[in-house]
Amino acid sequence: MDSRDLTFWIAFFSVRPFGNVRDDMRMARICSVMASLWTSKGRRPREVDFMFFQEGRAAQSPAQIRAVCYQVHTSLTRGSGKRGS
């Protein structure tokens, strides 16, 4: 790859980001929308709640990840008559 190609890809990335970080952002958006369908009024899940690694933000601890998963699980199973496994 020469410098012209590199310059092109840097410019392209600044307009249309790609890669793992962007994929994580897309999945966080999908997860927040899906979780908001089953949550009661009040605090709605945000995209940031589903992004485990972000620039400028400390990574969530395993306890925080478990707490978010538990909240989603209880929201999904509450009132459905089903017991979680």
C-alpha cells in the first residue's frame, strides 16, 4: 500500500468509520432498542449501556456487566410466566 492509498483510506474512515468499534456501536444501538421494548417507563436503556469498551471511558467491571445482563434478563422474564434458567 503506498501513501496515496493510505491517505484515501484515512479519509474514507473519517467519513464512514468501519471496524470493530463501529460494529460495537451498531450492535449497542440494536441492543438498546430491543431492551427498551421490554422495559417499563422511566430510565430507558442507552447505547452506552451496551458498549463494554469505549474510548475515554473505563471498561465495565465484570460485576457491572452481570448487573446489566441481570436487568435485561429480569425485564424479559417479568410477567411472562416463564422462569429464567
